[in-house]
Amino acid sequence: MASADLMKELECSVCLSIYTDPVMLECGHNFCRECIDRMLDTQGESGIYSCPECRKKFQERPALHRNITLWKVLEDFQSTQPDQKEPGVFCTYCIHTPVSAVKSCTHCEAYLCDNHLRVHSKSPEHVITDPTASPEKRKCSLHKKSLEYYCKEDSTCVCVYCLVGEHKSHQTESLDEAFETKKNWLGNVVQKLATRREEAEKNVQSLQEHQRKVKEKAAGDTEIITALFRDLKRRLEDLERRILSDISEKAEGVLVSVWDLIEKLEIKKVELSRKMCFIEELCKIKDPVAILQRSNIGDLCEDKDNEERKRQETQLLDGRLLDVSWINHISNTLLDAIKGINGCFYVQEAADILLDENTAHNNLLISDDKRTASQSNISQKRPETPERFQRFPLVLSSQTFSSGQHYWEVDVGESSSWRVGMCYPSMERKRTDQSRIGSNNKSWGFFRNENGYAVIHNCKVIPLPDNASSDRVRIFLDYEGGQISFYSVCGTMRHLHTFSATFTEPLYAVLGVWEGFVRVCGGGSSE
């Protein structure tokens, strides 16, 4: 009897079962953690929280404190109880032989097997549920009557006696109405969650597409860099062969001169030995007159070729196989190769660069897509504005660059006379010689004319080899790094020249054409 009374005290007033992980509210009442969490979640919809037993209200969701003492009492109590298996749920009406229940009726408070379910009343008050829903859980914890109504203010299910008691002045509705409202609310929640799930799916697809593009870009960049290093390796090997060949040739020339000088010195040694022997014989003569009357004795000490031999020896001993200018040439070649590699790193995908027709010379035709400029003998009769080039057939880009790394490319295969590069907006545009790309200190250019290829800045022209360009030219800008580089694009990238400067203004892409047409292929940036 004492055990039964103790078990009654250890029952949760919400689930009417032995406490599971008991927690205590500020008012002192205990509940299963899961039961009170579910109850508070329901009350949270109205924003009013209260204790299911004493109805004490809380301004905020009450904190749950684990009842250590009760937890230990439960532990001791359960340890004294014999092991029992969870009993099955059987049909209430099968009294002779236990038959598992498949449903339960909340109105009859009975469990039903398949046979009794078929003959059970189908009237609305007989609510059929799963057999796991214990009838005790559907009764009011205070009045032990069926829960038929829902109190909106306290967010809890109540019985008919609660309506005339502590919930008399509260707004209530039937369980079915509250259930429909709850289902509608849950339906809206599902729709919102579905919308958010669709957004998440779109984001996933977008990120997957970005991932695919990154992989494609990485594969493309890997191919480009591999080709660049392959070309760099080939150029370094060619340079190594040239240097070693030059060293060999120079060494051979020096060795020939050394052997020639050695032969001359060997002959001189023989001659000196002969003179020494002759002088030693003279010294043996006792007759003074015989010695003094020899007229050729004074010539024995003369060495007419001595100064020339010393000069040759000095040159051979002090000379270098490679002179300073040749060493500088090698260093510059290596630096150009490295710049060619460096100029291709950290650059994004190509993006269009458009031409600004408002700056175009009147003998330039600009295509509708603003990417092609062609030379024309017929004036376009555009208004002469401060922005327009008036002497040379040039045009600027619409974009300016004042930071980051950028590049753009031009197809020059249809023209035999052109200039491309970059310039400050303050570059001269009137009818002067300084209004041409590179003919001032405000622009940097690469050009082709009847004399071949060259780069130019501030009127200083640097000729390039005849194979300096293919049909496409790339211009690379590193604004913070202070560099403008030119490349030949033909399968692999080949560095042509790099200008170094400290930029003081934004930069425009600029091009000019004196014959045929040129077309902007695109550009890119890495901010």
C-alpha cells in the first residue's frame, strides 16, 4: 500500500505516468521535462505561460530546474521494483482471450480490436485514435473528466467543469475547432517551411553551379599555367644553351690567344737562352779590346716585343668570359619570362570592355556593340568636344580602372597598323603630336606599323622582334603594383614587355587603328 501511495506521488500530473527526468517550476510543482516543454510550447503561441497545476502565471517562459532530490527518490524507488515488461494494449471487449487493440475510442474510453472496430459506433462523438493514446491522458488532471475544450488564454485542454471553474471567464473553443485552427496554423508553417526549403534548394543549386564553374575555371587556369611554365621551361633551356654556347666560344677564343702567347714565349725563351750562352762565352775572353770592339753587344738586352706581350698577358689575365652587358641581357630575359608568368595569376574570367563613341575620332567607325573600331576615310561628323580625339584615330573605353588587377584583349589580325594601351583621362586629345598613344608621359602603348612592332611611353620607342604579336594582344594592368604589361596570345601566352610606373590617375583602355579594324575581345579583373 505504501508503494502504491509513493507511486501516486511520483506521477506527473500531465502524462499521469512516473516522472521522466523531473524538473521543477518556480512555483514548486514538478513535471516530466518533455511534458512541461510541450505544454510551454503550446502556451508560447499566446505569449502567456502558467503552471498546469496551480495556474500561476509567468511573464516569460519559466526556467526549468532539474529536481535532483526527486530524481534520486525515483532512482531508489525504481531500483526496488521488480522488472516488468511493458504490457501490450489489448481490446477492452475481448474478455476471454486477449486480442491486441488497433484503435481506441475516446468517448467510450475503450480499446478496440479489428472485429470490434468494425461494429463500433460511427457517430461523431466517438473519436477513434491510435491505441497508444492512453484514455487517462485525455482526462482533466483536476476533475478526471474528458478533455473536450481548449482554453486559448492558457493554451491548454480543459473539461466541462473547468469552463465553470478556473477557466470561466476565459476564451475557449471545442477541441475540434482548436484542432482545425491548429492544423491550419501548422499547414501555414509547412508552406513557409516549404518556401524556405525551396529557397535553400535554389541556393544549393546556385552554389553547385558556382562549384562547377570554379572547377572549370581551375581546370582552365591549370591548363594555361601548365602551358606557361612549359613555355618558360623551353625558353630557359634555349637561353641556357645560348649562354653555354657563348661561354664555350668565348673560352675557345681565349684559349687560342693563350696558346699563341705561350708559343711566342717559348720561342722567346729559346732566344734568351741563346743570348745568355753567347754572353757567357764573351765573359770568358781575357782580351779587353776584343770585347769592347764588338758592336752588336748592346743589342743583346733589347726586347722590342716585351711591351706588347705584357699588354696581351694583362688582357688575358684580367678579362672575363661574359661582359657586364651580356650578363644584364641574361638577367632582363629571365625577368621578362617571370613577369610573363606573374601577369597571368589572380585574374578573373573575361568581362566585356566597351568603347566610348563620345571619345572616338571622326575617322573611326564604332560598331553597334561598342567593341569594334574600324578606320574610315569618311568623316562621321561627330561634334568636336573636349573628350574627342581630334588628330589621331583613337578611342577610349567606357570603363576606368583605379585599383586592382585587370586585363583586356584586342583582336588585331585584320589590321597592319594599330596601337593599343592604357592612358590617363588627362591625356592630350587636341590636334597635337602628343595626342597619340605613347607620345606623352600619360599613356603606355604597343603598336605595329610598316617598321614592325614596338612599345612606347613618353616618346621612347623600344623595338620588339618581328614575331612579337599574333592576331591577339593582351594588356594587363596591376594598378597597385604599378605595372602595365603586354602579351602575345597564341595558344600560349608570351610576355612582350612591362612598363613600371606609380599611377596618379585612373586609367582608360585606349586603342587606335590606321588601317582595317580591331576588335575588343574582352577583359577581366581581380579587385
